[in-house]
Amino acid sequence: MVPAQGQIGQWRPWLRLLFVLLAAFISSHAQERPYFVTYSHEMEEPGNLEIEMFSAIGKPPTGNRFLASSTEFEYGATAWWTTEFYLDGQATWHDSTIFTGYRWENRFRPLLREHRINPVIYVEFENISADKALREVVGHDGRDDFLDTNAVARTDKAREIELKLIMGSNFRGWNLSENFIAEKNLKNQPWEFGYAVAASRPLKLAASSHKCAFCREKFMAGVEMYGGLGDWNSFGTRLTSHYLGPAVNWSAPNGMTLSFSPQFGLNDYSIPRLYRFGIQYEIEQVVHRFRRGE
Amino acid sequence: MRRKRAFLLLWIVLTLAALAFGVADGSWLRHVPAKDHERKNPYEGQADAVAAGRLVYEDHCAKCHGKNAEGTTKRPSLRSARVLQEATEGDLHWLLMNGNMGRGMPSWSKLGDPQIWQVISYVRSLSR
């Protein structure tokens, strides 16, 4: 069932508190990539906290429409280490709205200078069930995973370790990112694999000499593709889902970044269409602000 | 035997980490390759680039280096002799592209060459 008015009302005081807190901070102007699944090698700036909300809307052909969301708190611990905590949830039409779990990820940049290809090591622990956010596709993930009712799906709790090798390059304004994903359910299940690749570029590279909200350099456009690569026993691109779609974002003057991507399933295992949107808000030097009592 | 091996592995990891930070620490100027040292700012002398660079600076750099590049308690001033006189614009470009990650300075390669040169134009204008 779609969240009722009463349920939204319960959250209203918390949403107000969140906006008041956000307004209390001076934000920075993040220059984020418009990717939803692919990670680039660019780390969070040290001391900054980025709050991100990413959502995906989709409908498997024989199932119910769903809206899945992740709220992420990304903190730049150092220039070479970014840590991030996620809270995930989803609402399925004609079913229910549930909290699906949490994830904790860490990204480490082993090479401290910029190279043609910059590797980043990603380590994540996740404790989720009935997840529909599709933050990655691994193994033989497909649209059938979206057909169980939430009551059934949430009984299958997945405690997983996920490793990614992220490789990124910045060249003449273009960013090219490639991720190789390996995920292991801590229950006795085989390693599952996946991939994500993306490329993007700002619409204009040089900054304007005057303040503007809709200058071309405030927009970034690109394309993203991701999918599964089977598991330890059957590695390959068959019997799993793949998605491809354009992505665009806009860095608003108040420090917020808005992102959107329509994505298209590339085979019969995929959900035909996904609509992803995101809001990111960066708070600069958050720990120093608390120390100074700002 | 297993414990010895674990200590050896830990020692190797720590040594590599120390080397990595040793390179990143100290004077970054000594590590700039000659070809980067010689690079010229394509926006040199352009008032528009200084104005654009100031906006980029305010968005991305001011929180750490101060609104007027005077530095903060933890991050250095950009009005120092090293930044305004000793380093060439090519050196500053190399620093912004690569960062000095062991010292908390991230890479700003995501800004792209034009915006990096614009920021350099602005920072250099502070000496005038």
C-alpha cells in the first residue's frame, strides 16, 4: 500500500528538524557525478558530511510498482578514506512500506596521487532484506526477486560483505569510472559478481565569471550501465539483469545537487524501466562546526 | 611461525603506508615533475578568469583556506611566499590535480583543467 497521509504526518516533525539542521549549516557546492550505481574514484572532501537521498521507482511486469529509497551519510574521514552509512527502505503498491536494513561502507584510495587510472578499494557490510533500491546488481539478480510480498521477502535476511574495485579516470573534463563488484552472503552461499561503468562530463568546463544558477557548468550529463556477472559457479553475463540509461544532475546554488536518470532493462531478466532520482546536500567541516559550537 | 608471518605482513603494510605518506608529506614542491613545473596558465592576465576563479575558490576552497585565503587553524594560508612567489603556476596546477592527500589536501581533478587554472589566476591575483 502507498504510505498513507497519517504515516507521512508521523514523519513531518522529523523532516522539519532535518531541514532546520540543514539550514543551520552553510553548505558547500558539491560537484558530484550523476551516477546512481557506479562509484567514481573521487572521495568526499575531508571533514565534509554529505547527506544523500536516492530513490528508484520501477514496476516488474507481473508485480507491483515500488519506490525504494536510500538515505546516505557520507563523511570524508581523510583525503584518502571515505566512510558512509546507509538506511534503506521501500514502499510497494498494494503491499506495505518497510525499513529494509542498513549498510556501512568504506572506500580507500591506495595511491595518493592522480594517475591515468585511479584505483579505490571499497569494503561494505550490509544487513538487508526485501531490498529494492538496486544499488548494485550481482549474481543472478533479476526481476523475479521483486515479486515476493514484503512479508515473505523480509524473512530472508541477507548479511553480506561486498567488495568493489573502483577505477576512475578524469581526462579533459570527462570522468570514466569502472567498478567490479564481488559480494558474499555470510550464510554459506557462493561469491556473486557484478559490474558498473559510467562516463560523464559537465556541459561546460570553465566557470562563469558571475554567479548563476543555470549556467551550463552547473549541469553534468553522462551515461551509466550496470549488471550482474553470475556467481562463483556460473560466471558470465547470462541469466542476470543489465541496465543502461542516461543520467543528469544539477548543482543548485544553495549547495544541493539534484540528479535524475531513466534506466532501461536490457534483457528479459531486467525490470523494463527504472526511474532514479537523488538529492545530495553537503555540509562542510561538520566536526569543526560542532567543536566551535556553530 | 604464523604469528611471525603476521608481524612481517603488518610491518610491510605499515612501511608502505609510511612511505606513501612520506612522499605525500614534506615539501610537495620538490615532487613536481619538470614538465608540470613549466606549464603556463592559459588564462594568464584575464580579469574574467580571476573573477570566475574567485567564485570557484569560494565554493570549494574557502572553508579550509579561509574566505580571503588567509588560512585557518588547521589549513595553510595561500598568501604565503611559497604559493605566491616560489611556486610556478604549473606547480600549483600539479598540486590541485594531485592533492597532498597525506596532509589532508584532496585532489581537485574533478574540477577539470579550466576551473583549476581559473582558481590559480585568482590566488595569484592576491599578491597584486
